[in-house]
Amino acid sequence: MPENSSCSSASSCSRESCEGCPSHNKTAGSPIAVEPINPLSSVKKVIGVVSGKGGVGKSFVTASLAVAMQKAGYQVGIMDADITGPSIPKMFGVHGPAYGTDDGMYAIAAENGTKIMSINLLVDDEEAPVIWRGPVIGGAVKQFWTDVIWGDLDYLFVDMPPGTGDVPLTVFQSIPVDGIVIVTSPQELVQLIVKKAYNMATMMDIPVLGLVENFSYVKCPDCGKEIRIFGESHVDDVAKELSIPVFGKLPIEPELAKAADAGKFYETENPYLAAGIEALKISK
């Protein structure tokens, strides 16, 4: 049952129909977090990275944005909210167990200083599956905000699981998200997938900051020709329709994949996200 199940038409609830509903304040976004941040943490901007479906490289984009911001001189953290499919610690070469005190659990810093919290830093076996129901997963994500000691951060990037289910809803309701970046791929299906994520964010009063198209093409190592193995891009069309900017079109780069597998993603450069990086920058 949805969170706003007290509404007589909760199953077909829209942003307009919810205005004035007694459940409206439970689902609408708010500049004040429903859940308080850990007292030893201070975060200037929270950016969610979302996708309407899995397998489009959301964690890759999250890590790329975080690395770029860290290299630009900002203090950065990544909350790995993809509880059942965590990948951020592996990409950054970070391992648990995370250290905790009565004040909370400390995020673990990667070699470049990026602070990370993930379920993989709290379990005994990193390869063991997390077989939890939605409410338990949502509770864990809330604790990544309320119980984790992040210190002083300019940016906290939240790598969310795909879709529009329990965890994205929990993040939008419990954490003061300043905006989201939607990650997609070139297939024509992109318009439907992007719109689902866009409409959820709009209903929750969360700004959509931009779109990133991953797997846009692969460049021939011999002639440099761009080969669009997943078809022609449609991201510009949907971006224009929704009046949101395109943050970048990312090719398939084997060297970046190697760095992720080696746990050294913090050493990479991703020039294809330059427009998005500039758009996200804040005054220090």
C-alpha cells in the first residue's frame, strides 16, 4: 500500500489531485528533512542519481560525478542506497568493517578522500546477498542519513536503486534532496523510462537537474568512428520535451571499466560529464 494510502484514490494519485489531501505533506518534498542528519555531519548539497530501469550505469555516473567534484576541490561523499546491489565500495577499493561509536557510524574514506557508506561496509561477507524486504531496506537507508557520521561535505551523492519503488520514495521523503540526475541509455524506450523517473520527482517536489545518457557509442580504436551499438540517441528529444538539460553523453570506455574493477575509479577522468559538473558546482 502506498504511503499516502489514506487518500481515497491513492492508487491513481497525482500531484494535482493530492493538493489539499491530508496525506499530501507525507509525500511532498520539503526543504527540511523529515529525518534529522547525524549531529556530527554537515552536508551542503544532496544529489540523487536515479534511473527508471536497471543496467544503465547509474553507479558509474554517480562515481564519475563524485570523482570530478572531489578533483575540483570539493568535499564529497557517496551514500550507496542500492542496498541489494551495492557496487560503490568495490569501485573505490573500500572495504569494511566501518568503525562506529556511540555517536554513530563513520563513513569510510577512499584513497582520494571521498567518503562512502554502503551496506557492503557493514556486513561480514561482501559477497553474501542482502535478502531484506522493502521496509527493512528503507530503514537502512534512513540510518545512512541519521546515524552515519559524514563530517563536513559539500556534496553527498546518493546512488539509488532503479525504479520508483520503496527506496527512492524513502530517500525523497526522509532526506533533503536538492535535486536528481537521471541516467538512461540510447534506446527509444528511454522516453518512457525517463518520464517515469521525472514524474516521480515532480510529484515529490524534487528538482530534476539533468539527464545523462550512458552507452551512447563506442569509438573504434583504429579509425575513431563512433559506433552506436544501442541505436541512435533520443536523449535530446526527451530533454527538450521536459525542459531539462543534458549533462553528458557517455561512450563505452573499457579503461574506465578496468579502473572500476580494480578499485581505482578515483584515478579516472570523465570529460564527457563536463557540462553536468559545471551545472552542479556551488560556491565553496
